[in-house]
Amino acid sequence: MQRNLILLGAPGAGKGTQAQKLSALWGIPQISTGDMLREARRQGTALGQKAQAFMDAGKLVPDEVVIGLVEERLGRPDTREGVILDGFPRTIPQAEALDRLMAKLKREPVWVLAIDVPEAELQLRLGGRRSCPKDNTPYHVKFNPPRQIGKCDQCGAELFQREDDRPEAISKRFAEYQNKTAPLVAHYGTRAKRVDGTGALDAILERIQRALVG
Ligand code: AP5
Ligand code: MG
């Protein structure tokens, strides 16, 4: 059976952290639109340049840009057994576009899971996050430190702090989340399962798996 999972959650909820674990466990790719856009910026592509100002200001990139990106990615053969969507969809038009695309590609069922974390904890998480530029593993200086300070455990690359993890951009990202993304939980209705995203990383992973089978 295919496993297609949409991970919803505020900035810092742990979508990337849990998506990487699920991807390793299930052997299917994580598709993070945030990581894809950051990679496009590093490569200096036209799409990356277009996304840059939106991202650094903590605003969502226009729907047509990310929908095109996801459509292209889902057309690749490694997605046939399923995908973990991390950070997409983020708006109702994106959710509608995804429904059409998955039906066209016969990639169903699609599970939806929302990770809940209180805002005070999200602030602490984003403030101390460090990310790997090569494999996108998220770390935290205190809550999830790498074995060697400033270096990725998997590939040894120098960790960096995201441009949008500055306080002004963080507030804007929360506002965008409340206005445009939080309504997706209601949009998906009973299809959306919710899990408590606080506590140890592996305990959350177990909660996610239980929520999906239950
Ligand atoms: P994106 O990269 O998706 O950022 P985001 O949604 O703001 O989410 P984050 O990546 O910040 O958080 P996360 O939930 O992945 O948490 P993580 O696992 O890293 O998007 C960035 C930008 O790109 C957007 O603002 C927008 O401009 C654009 N964009 C992307 N997708 C788009 C779309 N579909 N439409 C339009 N625009 C789009 O964890 C966070 C920290 O917490 C880490 O330090 C981690 O180590 C730590 N942590 C994780 N779990 C725990 C735990 N249980 N306890 C303690 N610490 C923890
Ligand atoms: Mg992320």
C-alpha cells in the first residue's frame, strides 16, 4: 500500500525532524517545499530569486510557484510508493491543487497529520535551530544538539542558522501560519489526525504512527 502523508504544523513544530525519521522508517522520500526553495536559492535559479524576498520576510511564496515545484517532484519515479509532504500544502488553493494532482496520479490514500506545539515552545525551538545545508537535518543547540558542535552528524557539513529564524521573520511566519495554514486542519476535517508534538523525538514518532493506524 502507498503511504502518502501530509504533515501540518506551525513553524518549529517538528515537521522536518519527524519527516526525516518517517522517511528513513518507511523508505519513501520527504518532500519539503521549504528545503526545495532554499536549495533553489543556493543554486541561484530564477525560482530561487523569486522566492527569496518572500522567505526572508517570513511570508508565504505565491501558490503557483510551490504548486509547480511539487507537481514536478511528484512526477519523479521515487515517489511511487508514497511521499511525506513537509510544509505543503500551506493554503486552501494548495490543498485543492494537491487533491487534484494525487487523484490524477492515483496516489491515494493521503493521510493528514497535524503536530501541535504551544507557541512559547516554538519560539525557543526556532531561536536555537541550526540546519544542515546538505541534507537539511534540523538540530537545536540545546534540545537536539549535534555530536560535534556546529557539524552535521550525518555528513559533517557546517551547520547554519536560517535567515527566517530571526525574531521579526518568526513573528511574520506565525501570522502567516494562523491566517493561511491553520484553516487547513478544519478544511481536512476528520481526515486530519492531531498529535501532541512536545517531548522526546522518538516518543512523538511513536504517537504519529499510532495516530495513523488508529
Ligand atoms: P519551511 O522551511 O517549511 O518552514 P516552516 O514551516 O516555518 O517550518 P520549519 O522548517 O521552521 O519548522 P519544522 O516544523 O520543520 O520544525 P523542525 O523539525 O525544523 O518554510 C520556510 C519558508 O519557505 C516559508 O516561510 C515560505 O516563505 C516558504 N514556503 C515553504 N513551503 C511553502 C508553501 N507550501 N507555500 C508557500 N511558501 C512556502 O524543528 C524546529 C526546531 O525544533 C529544530 O531546532 C529541532 O531540532 C527542534 N525540535 C524538533 N522537535 C523537537 C522536540 N520534540 N523537542 C525539542 N525541540 C525539537
Ligand atoms: Mg522544516
